[in-house]
Amino acid sequence: AMDFALIAQAATLKSRIPFLHFFDGFRTSHEESKIEMIPQEILRAMIDDEWVLAHRARSLSPDHPVLRGAAQNPDVYFQGRETVNSFYEACPKMTQDIMDQFGKLTGRHYRLFEYHGAPDAERFLIFMGSGAEAAHDTVDYLNAQGEKIGIVKVRLYRPFDVNAFLNSL
């Protein structure tokens, strides 16, 4: 939960795309698991001060008022929506870059889509959230029994990177 909270915060500041980070609170609060807190120096290394300053500069403030989004008809509205496409298209790569930076600093590596299982799998599970770890163990067990199963753990749902998903398979 802490790993992805940090990754999400860094990625949202870098990409300028809002992120929704969630985790299974019941499992997190009721399991007996070993945890490894992220040291303060790694937290600082992951958050670029320039991103924070740029984010604050874009905030709404009476000291520098701006007009954002007025009443618009559909044709004008959709022209405005098209202007953000480049941000959404760049977001998955930026997020993977943040994940790679996190991996270098902590030794815990993540991918947008992580495949685990038989290289010649005939069936696949696609999971998000904490259930993916239990399914990961189940895939190992079933493959040891002669099955050909794989699992893809989805780490970034939106914007969905179809190519990264297909490459994970």
C-alpha cells in the first residue's frame, strides 16, 4: 500500500493526470504480515520539488485568478477535451519510469502489467488489488500440479496501455 501510494503521488505530479490509489483496507489492517517502511530519504528522492512547485502554481488562487471551463456546447467542449489527450497518452510511460525509479531505490520492482506463470499458459487470470497475491500463489500451486496457467497483475488500469498489457502476455 505504501509503495503504490508513493508511486501514485510521484506519477500524478509528473504526468499532471489525477490518480486514484486504493488498497484492500481490511486485508491490510487484519493480516499479520511483514512490512518494510519506505525511508524518508527515498520518499524525498521520489518527489521532485519542481513537480510540486508546478502543481502549486496551477492551483486556483485569488492571487492569480484564471477562468477554467465555462458553459460550452458539445462541439466546443469536445475540442477542449481533445487537448488533454497527449497527457493521457504519455501517462503510462511516465508511470513505468516512476516504477523503475522506485525499483532502483528500494529493490522492489513493479510493472504496469506483471505476468507470472507458465510460459506456455493455456488459461489466464487477470487481477487487480490484493487478491492478486493469493491468485499468484494459486497459479504456482496449480502449475506444480501440471496445469498451464498464468496471471497478469494490473498495476495501472487507466489510462489503459493496451500494448503494455499485450506485451505482458
